[in-house]
Amino acid sequence: MEAQLHEGQCGLCVHFGQNNPQEPQLIQIRLKHEAPENLVEPCGLPRHQLLHLRVSPISGCEGFEFAPQAQASQPAL
Ligand code: SF4
């Protein structure tokens, strides 16, 4: 299942899969604001990385920061 992603969700966050930012699937997710719900990637926020946190695109936390591609492709409100 593909999920629609919004600001604050891991799939649009710069820390989602941060160890592999050029991964084509991640770039597609950021451009389309859509991701498979069952995808799991490591979070690169330093304090989460210490805990080896892995998150799905529909997760989220207060450390959210837009990935540049995701912010540039924001749908107009
Ligand atoms: S857990 Fe927080 S910091 Fe990590 S990818 Fe998700 S929103 Fe970003």
C-alpha cells in the first residue's frame, strides 16, 4: 500500500535513510510524497542513530527536518 506523506512524517525527513541519501527509491518518495507503508529505513538523527532506530515513512517525531527535494516539491496549498 502506498501512503500519502505530509510534513512531519519520516518519509519526507532529511534523516530518513540518511546513510544512503542518493537511493533512487528515497528520491522518488521525496518527489512524489508517496511511499510504501511497509518500507523501513534507519533514522539518521544523531540521538536516534545511537539507538539504531528504524522507522517507516508514515512515522514521525519532533526532530523532523524537510529533505530538500521534498520541500521543493511541496504541493501548492
Ligand atoms: S524519526 Fe524523526 S528525525 Fe527520524 S526520520 Fe522520522 S521524523 Fe525524521
